[in-house]
Amino acid sequence: MGTAVGGGRAVPRYVQIADEIVQQIRAGVLKPGDMVPSESELVERYGVSGGTIRKAMVEVRASGLVDTRHGKGSMVKDRPPVRLRSSDRFRASHRRAGKAAYLAESAQSGATAKVSVLYIGPMEAPEEIADRLGVPAGTQVLARRRLYFRNGVPVETACSYLPWDVVKDIPELFAENPGPGGIYARLEDDGHTFAEFVETLQARPASKAEASELALSPGAPVVHLVRNAVTEAGRVVEVCDTLMAADQFVFEYRIPATD
């Protein structure tokens, strides 16, 4: 029997099976690090064909709760999401307390955070970045590329692009560790007071290279976030191009309902 009827609608059997596996993971029956039963085991358990089980596992993988490796099966991830609070993570009080945004949000979730610096140095601004910074494409900017870890697992890559005329006299921005509060604190120390941060987000599948860097299954969902840091003078002094493992983050925004 391929479907069940509930509420007047036929529910495919593979969806039922996927839902049951997902619920077992969320309830802790299948714990982080456990292997999901093999295809042959699931065929025997549910009395369905291998094709039905393969379709069910497509749905399970889409939940972001398992990591699948070719020839090794699917393992339950130990990757509970971080909650991002956009109204909190860039608060000046965090910078005054010496906390950069990623460390502040990780601390709120009780996670252990680590940042690995991949590159710091001059770069020609790509067209989209140059447009956001208000400079011609190819203009020299400072690039700072990082890989972020949560509880030892890579969850995010980010590259900050900063105008050369802004950073050339701030030596801390050329160091791996720019000091307490991160690069935004150093920019504010130099007189660049922030008025707002403007973010755009797009969800899409990861490329092969992106999936490898973030230890994701091929084609796993990611969130591409680009942020402009805007000063009170109206200048964009940083553009941060970020790629995030979608299963690691929950976005929470506070939107004023009045003028």
C-alpha cells in the first residue's frame, strides 16, 4: 500500500516513513552520532521497496538533521541551530564589552565558538562589492576572510571588504585578532560611528566547494547573507559576504510597527 489517507488527502508512504525517522531524531530515539538504519533494514522494517526508502531518505536529508556520505550511510548530526537575533548581535554594548557579533551570539546559545582566519590582505573589489562600497570595480580594498566553527564544526564563512582609505591607518585591521569587540569596535575607535547594518539574504543549495568547506552533504541548503555596515555619515565602511549552513541558524528579526 503506497499511501495513507488523512484529512481527505493521500499521504505518500515515503513521506510517512520520512516523518517517522525525523521524529525519532527530534525525540532522541536516534541520537547525534547514531547511524540511520540502512536501506535494507528500513525495507524490512516498513515492508516497502528500496525505491520508497530512497525517496524517504531524500526527505530526511532535506530536514538538515542527518549528514550523508557516499558508501557510508546517514548519520544524525550534532548541530543544534544557533539563534541569531539581529536586534542584539550588533549592539554597541557588545562591542564595549569586547564581544564581536559571532562570539556574542554563540555565547547566548551556550556554544563554544572559534574563528579561523584564512586571508587578510589587499584585493581588487568584485563588482557587486565595489557597488555597495561606492567605489569603482577593481579598486583596492582590504579583505578579511574567516571560517567560523561552533562546537568544533564549521558553520559559516565570511569575507569582509573594507575601503583602503578607511583601513590604511588602522593597523589592528590587518592583524588576525583585531582586538576586543572585533573590527567594528576598531572602526568606531577611529571615529566611524555606526548608524545601521543592512542585510540581504538568499537561500540556495551549496556548491561542491562550499559543501566541502562547511562539511555539508552535497547540495545542502545554505544562506547567503550580505551586510552593509553604514556610518552616521552615510558611508558604507564594510561589506561582509557570508555563507551559512542553513541548518545551523534561526533568524529572528525585530521590526518596528511604527514610524
